[in-house]
Amino acid sequence: AVSAGNGCGHTLLTPHSGTLSSKNYPGTYPNHTMCCWRLQAPPGTSLLLAFGDVDLEPSEHCAHSSLLLADPQTGTAYGPYCRNSIPSAPLLVTNSSTVTVLFNSTSHRSGRGLLLSYATSQHPGMGGASPGMQRHPWDVPHLPLTMCFSVYCPAGCKDIHGDIWGNPSQGYRDTSVLCKAAVHAGVIADELGGQVTLSREKGITLYESAFANGLRSKRWVRSGWGCTPHGAVGKLPPLMCCLLSAACDDVLEVVAFNASSWWHEVDALGHDRAWVAERAALSTTGHSWAAEPNAETTWLELDLGTRRNVTGIITKGSSKQHDYYVTSYHISSSRDGKNWRPYRGSNGQEDKVFEGNADSQGEVSNAFIPPIIARYIR
């Protein structure tokens, strides 16, 4: 799957699912642009496309701005679509493994543009746009009071427009963007997508804002019902850090810390302060671990004592008095402490860069999807 043109917005295309949008979405799309996405599913499967939002300025025969879909295998065309000629159903089921999506614009004044997602016929439970929420195909519909529903979330939900209300431990409001909340909770990986099962539960009245997997939730006071996404990884709620086990909220015990170096500080009063590796435990008060200044290669190593199933990590900066924090990092693992394997995430193509902290106070959670089985983590 590929995209080309100057009118492409947020796009994440994988063989089994993906998300695409016009430039500036949900702001007004620009004049005189075009984008062509070529979607290619594995042989033997067909493509399902969900129209999250098609808001192109109306014109006769959609001549000024249009969305056109074509199936080159059968010669079938769908569209053109614009505001006065919208798709007849929110979900388009094709009989082809290849679909071309073409968007173009001329001069216009209004319109959010378009937001689409797709999946293969292997995932028939794809999230479709629900009544009253046509702008987001991933929104949670109005749910019954019993066990709710299961839906397949396409890759690329993280950067769509829409807010998450709530956090992993307390659940989410039923107006949250479902698949985006599932990424936040560590149930699915944004670069891969996956199945999400939702249950409805009586919630508490206060949600605390949380930052997890590159997404920040809103802080919100509410009463009534909330929703909880579940998945194979489960719910997950420096440098100081701790590692999480597959039992969702269980913190793994670290038997030893090691580091590439540590900072021996002498403050203005002549007092010594040692920023040693042992101070990297998340529960440590005061200053944390820090590498020697100007060191070219820095790493922190956590020894779990035996091989464990590690599903996530929480990082935090040093205390308010010492305003230091790590903004991004890589993860490596080893079973013997000698041979190290970089963590590449669910797509397996390149070393994953984890988004760290933006201040010294807040905790940031990142899930390992798939989990890591190792004794040593760097």
C-alpha cells in the first residue's frame, strides 16, 4: 500500500488495515491538491472500507472537490463523492484485494476533507461509523448495559482527530474514540491495529489525566457509565522506571540495576550527590539515576533475576527539585546478559522509539506489543 501527492494527510497503510485522511483534516483541506492511495490486501482477501468522514465542498457532479474509489481488477468505480453526493452506506465491502483511492480539490472555501479506514475480509468486525457519530469510524456507539461488543480496529488510530476521556485503570467515557483509547490502554499497537472487546461498567466520577503510548487522556468529572477496552495485553496504567508483567498491573521486581555510567555531582555548596543506577527504581524519592555528562552511549539495565514476561514500562523524571527527564528511548532485551536484541514492536521493521516524559513529575506508560520474554532489559 502506497500514497502519493501533495494533498495527503495522516496516513498509515499496512497489508491488513490502515487509516488515511486528507491534508489538514479535520481543518479545511487546501486548494488545488491531490492524493492517490493504492491499497493492496494479501492474495485471497478483499478490502472493506469505512467512510469516517467525507466533507468536501458541494459542486455539480463533485467537479470542484471529489473522492473517487476504483477497483482495477474488476473495472468498478465508486463515486465521485462530495458533500452533495455522499456514500450510501458507511461501510463499503469490495470483492477485490486492490483499491485505488483518489482525492482532489480545486478552489473552495469550506470542508473538513476526508477520513477513511480499511481492513481485509479477515476482519469483518471492523469499526464502522455509528449513528450520530459519522465523523469518526472508531467512536464507541451507545452501548447496552450488558457486555458490549467486539470490533476490529485498523492501524493508524493514534493520530486521528478526537479526544480520549478517561484512563486505563478507571475506564473511558462512551464518547471516547474507541480504537484510540485502546492504543492508550495498551490493548493494541497503533502500527498494527487489532481486535478490541468492550464492556460497560459503572464508573467513578473523576478521571485523572494519563499519558500512555504516545497519547494523553483528558481529565474529566462525570457520572454514569464508562467503557473498558480489553485485549491480549490487558490494561496498563526516567530516569526512574519500573517494568510491568502480563498480569496487567503487577510491577516486576528488579533485583539489580546497572548502567553505562553515572553522574557524580558536586553542588554549589560542595556537597556530593551520586546519581547511581540503584536510584532508578520508580519508588525512589529525591534524585534519580543519570548518566555521566557528555557520555556518547548511555543505557540503564534492569535485571529481573529470571526470565519474565514483560508487557510494559513506566518512566518518570527526577524530582521537582532536580528537573531532569528522558524524552525518548529505545529498548533492548537479553536472556543471558550478553546477547542483546533491540525491540522493534509489532511491525518488526525498525527499532521502536518510545515516547518518554515531557516533564519531571508525570509518569508515562508504554506497552510492549508483543511482550518481551527476557531476564535483562536495557
